[in-house]
Amino acid sequence: LPAEKLLHPPETGLFLVRESTNFPGDYTLCVSCEGKVEHYRIIYHNGKLSIDEEEYFENLMQLVEHYTKDADGLCTKLIKPKLEEGTVAAQDEFSRSGWSMNRKDLKLHQVIGKGEFGDVMVGDYRGTKVAVKCIKNDATSQAFIAEASVMTQLRHDNLVQLLGVIVEENGTLFIVTEYMAKGCLVDYLRSRGRTVLGGDALLNFALNVCEAMAYLEANNFVHRDLAARNVLVSDDNIAKVSDFGLTKEASSTQDTAKLPVKWTSPEALREKKFSTKSDVWSYGILLWEIYSFGRVPYPRIPLKDVVPRVEKGYKMDCPDGCPEVVYNIMKQCWNLDPAARPSFQMLKEWLQHISQGMGKKL
């Protein structure tokens, strides 16, 4: 169906994003503007998306969000997404790529978490226990669809695995992932503590997360909300990174109030510069969380003082009982200069060294 038909009746600012017919793999943004429909090709370049090759975005959600605030060269700013056809197209897209699931096969049980965009529930899909993120029909639904399509391309033992997607007629979206029996890492650490978890267990968690992040780094994928609360633990004690791709909207808005200040790098807070290197900063905080058994970072410092102190070079102390070599890694992650921080690939090699008992002084 031509976009002209879909964006009917014409209403300035009505828009939809669809896969480009002329450039498969790219997207087209179709915007209704004073009775006409304008088409903008979204170019995929070096892992980022752009319309004008001046502003680059990590994902569709961010791009759409930018243009809802400011027309910035488009004929109008984006006002409301045309959802129904978008979700139908998405359903076809997921069917075509083999990710579509049948709603009849999914049984939903209790709610295990509430997110900004909807509930997370335990479910049963054809006899397998699964976790289900349920996103109600709204503007974010289309952006989540775009993100779920990114998740379909990522596969790693230390990433929570996407199993499938269900898009209902009314636009409700179910994202189905593997179920992680032991819940989130921060609760796991707090409830078990020192007596149960030895140094090898902590190092294993650190390595699991690092492996996942090195994989995302190699695929030019920025997580933007890495923290122990977004790492889940499986029945056999393997840590896996979750909530990647489903980038928290807050992290790309001007609303700094919502950003997890204690985990976010100074440049990301200051200039919204998110990169693999800002993920590395967050990874340093996550290491501190692991070795302090789930304490909240920057203890005893009022939240409003954290950023000014960090920008002056303040770094948290070594957690009790944490090996010096591991603490040195944290400090390298907290370099104020992003370029001077190690890559996840390097971090992985260092941690493997330590794990093999070589414990090289870094």
C-alpha cells in the first residue's frame, strides 16, 4: 500500500516508518504535511541511522524522538505515529524472518516486574517457561518493534535471548525472551552475600557481562543502561545482559532527571554522548556493584553531589575484600576521557588473565 493511502485522512505531522522499497534494509520515514506526503530515506551508516547525514542516531526510537521535538529540516515535526499499518507491517516482517509467535500458544501467568513501558510477566510458550514483556499500544510500540528487529540479529550466550514477538491487532506487543530463574543480579548478590559467594563466583559474573558487552561492542551496539539491575541470572548461575536494544527512552531525551545518574558517564550526562565508551564507564560501576554485593554506588554521597564530584575526578573506594587488580580495572573504566578507557575486548582479556590465576598487575 502506498504511504499516501496509509496516511489518510491527511493530518500534518502524521507519520510512519516502513522498510524502504527502493533500498531494502533501509527505512523510509513518510510524513503527512499540509495534504501531501513527504518521503525521507533513513540511511544506515556505520551502524547509525540518519536522514540528513548530519545528525546520527543509534536507533529508530531515538531518531523519531528527535524529530518529534524539532522538525530540524523536515517539512514538519513528527506529531503522531500511524500505528495500525505499522504494526501489521511489523507482524509481516517478523513472520517473514521467522520470529513471529502465535498468541494462542502463549499463556501468561504472574507479573514479575513493572517497566516504564509495560509489565514483564512469566509465561508459558508451548510448555517452555518464558518471560514476556508486554507493551500496550502507543507511540513507543512502533519504536519497540524497530528495536525488537535489532534484537533478532543479536545472539550470544550472555545476552538474554529473544525467542519471538507477537503483535496483536490492537497494536499490543509481546516480546518473548528466555526466562531467567534467579532474577536480577543486584537482588541475587544482596540476598546471598559474602558467606555464599566467593571470589570466583563474582569474577564469573564480571566475565559473563564483559563477554556480552564485547559482543555488542563488536556489533557497534550501545546498551546505554548497563547496571546490575539489568543483568539477569539463570538457573545455572550464568549472568546475562538484558534490556539491551530496548533502550530506555529517558536516555535519549533531554530529561536528564530520568537518567540513572550514578551509572551514566559524565559525557553522556552532559552532552548526551552515548557510545561503547560510556557503556565501559557503566561497566566499571557494575563491577563495583558486584564486588560490594549489590550496594548502591556512591554510598553516603547525596545524589546532587555525585556529578560535580565525579567531574572533579572523584572515584569510589575499593569495595571491602575486592582484589586490587579488579579495583584497578574499575578505575580505568572511570577515566574522564572516554578515549582513554579500555575497550570491552581488552577488559575481557584482563579478566580472563585474572581468572586464570595470573593476576597480572595492570
